[in-house]
Amino acid sequence: MDFSLPKKYKLCSLKQIEELYAKGNLVKAFPIRMQYLLDNQAETQAAIEEASSEPLFKVLFSAPKRKFKRAHDRNFIKRLLREVLRHNKQELEQLLTQHNKKLIFSITFVGTERPDYKFLEQKFLKAFQQLLQELNP
């Protein structure tokens, strides 16, 4: 089992981020908000070769500057979110592989208090299960 979350999983493309927030669907489990956009893969040989090097999902993590004025608080929250996703990504990868789809999504922490790992993991798993139910037809 691979528990890594390398840089290739990071959503960096401004075009994809704008499309995600314009056309994406929303899943909420306070204090976590997930915006996602599903992309069906073309089943040509070129797409299959490209898919082998590209990850099944790309993700963006954010914490609002309005609620967390200090950068180290925002960085701490994003670090916790990355860690929780890293430990729980296998289920998502299996589902996307089965349905031959790709996913881009953002995870935003919208709470007002700085969370601890256990609390954040509970809420993340609740939102993650809602996301998996919506992705599974």
C-alpha cells in the first residue's frame, strides 16, 4: 500500500481551478468543505498511456486567511488535511480506477478554531464518505 502523496497529486493549473469552482459540485461536513469535478477519461490508447503517468485525482488544500490571520496556523491546517488524505486515499483511488474516471477537488477548512488531528480526521472521513457516495453511481 502506497501512503505517499507526491507533488503530482497537487492541483496547480489555474484553468482547472477556475473550472472546478465554476462547474464543480459541493460536499459539506462542517468544518470541511469539498468542491469536486469529475472527468470521464477517453478510452483511446493515447489516453491510457497518458493516464499511467498522471494521477487519478488532483487536490487543492486551503484555509481562509480571514479566519486564520497567521500563516503558520493556515499551514498547520493544510498540513493536517494533507496527512489525513494521505492515509485515506486508497478507497478513492480504487473507486476511480473501477469507473475509469479522474477527479479534481479542493478541500477547504471553514471552521474558526485551530483543529487537532483526531477531530479533523473524523470530519474529513464524514465528508469523504459523502463524496464517495456521490461518485459511486
